[in-house]
Amino acid sequence: MNRGRVALAVGGVLLVSAYAALMAVESLVLDPLAAVPGATLGEIHARLTAAGEDVASDIAWVIATASVGVVLAVSVAIIGHWQRFSLSTMAMMFLAIVAAGAVPAFLDGFRLGMDIADTYGVGGGAHTIWAGVLYLTSLAAAAAIAGIGIYKIRRRARNATLA
């Protein structure tokens, strides 16, 4: 059993899970509360429901999209360990999930966010800094993938010239 691969698998799943949790909390709690200052989450949901919006569907959508990332990360951990992927390959796969997380993070804002914008007459964009944190984290993950790729290419080239 390769301890490095196990540690990377656990760390990768935790990283993706933390990203998914922040994405869900931002979309379902932080952003609605920031969009409608002074209202509780229960009051916001009650008004949205009274306006004919399907809050339960919005919540289910966000939880489902957040769960997809976690399922992918667990899959990478299991398959990567089973198939003995290199540490760099596994790291790039976990980082790719985080990088791709910007898309559902953006789309999740449309569900409940647009319902709130329509019902309360507020702007439909992000109302907290946390959406930006998610996007910057995805950007950093994409940059890290590029960095690992460049490192691997240079290492192969150096090994080829030494051989």
C-alpha cells in the first residue's frame, strides 16, 4: 500500500468535499441572506414559495450538483489507488474536479438566486465574496494543473537527456 497515494486520495476527496460544501452553503444560505438583508432564511423561503417559486427543487439541484463533485473525487481516489496512478496524475484529476467546479458554482447561483432576484427585485449576481472565492479556487486549481504538467514535461526531458 502506497502511503503517498492514500494520503493524496484522502486529501483530494477532502479538498473537493470542502469546495462542494462551500458551494452549497454559499448558494443556499450565504447568498440569499446577503441578497435580502434582515430577513431570515425561513422568511425568504416562505416568500419565494408564496410567489410560486419551487424552493425545494432549487435546494435539491444545488445539493445534487455539489454531490457530483464528491462522487467524482471518491471515484478518482478508488480507481487511482486500485490502478496505481502516479501521484501527479491523481493530483491533476482532483484539481480538474475543483477547476471544473466553477461551472456548477456559477449555475447554482441561477436557481435560488434568480428566484430571489425576481421576488425581491434585487440584482441576480453574487451577493457575497464567497462566490469569488470559489472561482479563484477553481482558477488556482487550473493553474496548478498547468504547473504539474510543465513539471512532468521538464522532468521527462531532463531524464531523456541524462539517459
